[in-house]
Amino acid sequence: MWKSEQCQRWLQEKHLKAYRFVMGQQNLLSTIRREVVKDGREVLWFHAASYGEYNVIRPIIKTLRNDNRRCVVTFFSSSGYIALMNENEKSHEVDNIFYLPLDMKSNVREFLDIVQPSKAVFAISEYWMNYLSELRSRGIPTYLVSMLVADSSYLLKWYGFPIRRAFKAFTKFMVLDERSKEILAKIGFNNAEVIGDPLFDNAIRIAKEPYQNTIIEKFCAGNTPVFVAGSVSDANDLSLVSSLIEHEQDVKFLVVPHEIDAVTLREVQEKIPAKSLLYTECTADTDFTDVQVLVVNILGSLSRIYRYGNWAYVGGGFTAYLHSVIEPSVYGIPVAFGPRIERKTTPKEMVHRGIGAIVTTPEGLCHWFNQVREEKEQMEVKSRTTAFIEANANFTQKVCANIEQ
């Protein structure tokens, strides 16, 4: 079916993510067999759903990888796969990057036969039944990093039995809070340890690294303050940000959509009530004189782009998938986000410390912005944020110590 060129073109135009997923699965195991090198080195396999989840395990890879080890990374999402493929051309931080073959028994067995990992590491909440079952049957140590379990988790429901059974594959659960450890113990898993989030270490490293972006720096040049709206994911995010743009005409905005397909970008630009340009339409010679909004339609750079902001809004908070609030926080700027933080420890702590804020309406975002607009308040937030970040640094070593055991 998908070999029809007409069908492929239709899917690419209408459903880019689905197109990338379908194309990524074509001849995937043959590609993996061709590209995985058998050189006698130990192989560590890391899996993440998305680029955001990969950033949790990135500092772990940087710590564990050496001349005697190869690191293979798989993704479920195309955005994560594409972003890391682009980065890895320069950084060479991992040995192989693949889409994860579909979770069917035959695929799982062939994948593990090819890769032959000595250990497997999964990030946050991305796990697959057949993979876990086969890892367990082969006796391969398997770890889940940065896990968070809510009181309403399906693990506690009668229909969570298959997942609970699959969880027996995990050698160790590295969880983010005591409640998660308690819940796991309640359902029979006493192999959990509370360890902080390695995402802090990754964000700290990125903030310290030199970064230059000629186009963004030209757009931000001058004394006009800059607001970064990162991972704008849905109509709620866009409505809030658009309202703030309309009210704050003396502020420049970097808007970074979570999806960058043509349909999404058109919707974003149509909603923005000010002159905007797409990043990919610009050059170092672009005249930004009358441009209030730059829509950044490139993947994998958001964590670095936050450094250009005086304030930030993080998208996804009107769904169960709030994006990383740590990434802007390491730059010491005030951060706002949507209300769905019940499964997130960091935004709760940020709200408690007065360095993050929940907003639910356009009026709420505007009100928050007015509260943190003045330089004095920004400096106070920066001081509190610095203490918060320092208190959460260096957890990667604890994670790696567990994996090395």
C-alpha cells in the first residue's frame, strides 16, 4: 500500500509525522543489520520516545560511553530521530541511531539478535511489552530512568496487570519522588530508588556551551526585550502566546512550535497578530526592522534558544505532556506553563519556589508577565532559580552507578 508514490505524497502533505513513521519502518531491520558493527565492544542500548526524553539519557550516555563501549539509541518519534541524526553528524556522541522496530515478537527477537546489548536503558515512560519480555528472558539488565508514578496510574488498576508483569524485566527503577517508590512497592516492586532528574545536568551543560545563531542574534539585536515561547503545541498554547504578542508590542517574540510541518506553521502565522517571519525564510541579511515575531521552524535547538530570552512560556501544559521547564530555567529567567502538572515534579517545585507560574488563560499569562516584567523581579527570580538548579545538579553520576553495578 505505502509503496504507491501517490499515496506517499498524500501522506507527506497531510500527515508528515505519520509519513515519517511509515517511511522510517521500511526495511528498518535490514538497515540496522547493515549499520551495526560487530567489533567486540560492549553494547549499551538506550531508548527514548522523543527528543525531549533523549535529553534525559544524554548525560548518561556521555558518562558511560568509552572506547570499549558502543551506544545504540532508538526513537519512537521522528522528531527525536531527525534531531539527533542532525546533531550526531558533528557531535558523534552515539554510535548508531535508529527508529525502534515495531513491538512484534519477530521484530524484537531480530533486533536484539543484531544489536546484542549487554544492558538496556529506557527513559521516563517509554516501554514496550514484547521488548521487556524478551529482555527478561535473555537476562539482559534493564533500567527505567526518571520514572514518575501517579496515584491514578494504570499500574494500580486491574487492567494494568500486563504492564505489571512486563515490569518484572526491570532490574532497577530510578524514580523522581518518594511517592513513586511507594506506589511501586505497593504493587510488589522493591527495586526502586529515588534519584533526581539527569535532565538538569543535560540542561546545565547546554547552557554552558558556546552557541551562536546569526539570524536569531540579529533579530534580537538592540535593547528590545525578548520573550521565548517554546514547544508551542496546541490551540491553547497559541491562543495565550498570541494574546501576549498583541498586548506587548514593545517586546520581541521567538515562537518555537513543537511541530514544524507546513500546516502547523501556517496556522501559527495566521494566529499571530503581528508581522512574523519563518526562521528558514531568513538570512544574515534579513531586515527585521518591523518584525515582532520570529517563528523558529528548526528542530533540536530550543534548549539553546532560551538563552536569548528574558522570559519564557513552555507549551504542552494543557495536555499530559508539558515540555521541559528545566531547559529555560537554567538561564535564570521567569517561566510560565499550562495547568497539567500533576505528573511532573519539577514544575510543582518551581511554582512552590516562585520561579515558575501556572497560567490557564490569555489574561492569566498577561497578568503574570506584568508581575515579572521589571528587571528587579527578574533578578530575584534568577537568584532563586540558580539555587534551585544547583540543588538538582549532578544526579547523573548516581544513575550511572546503578547501571554500572
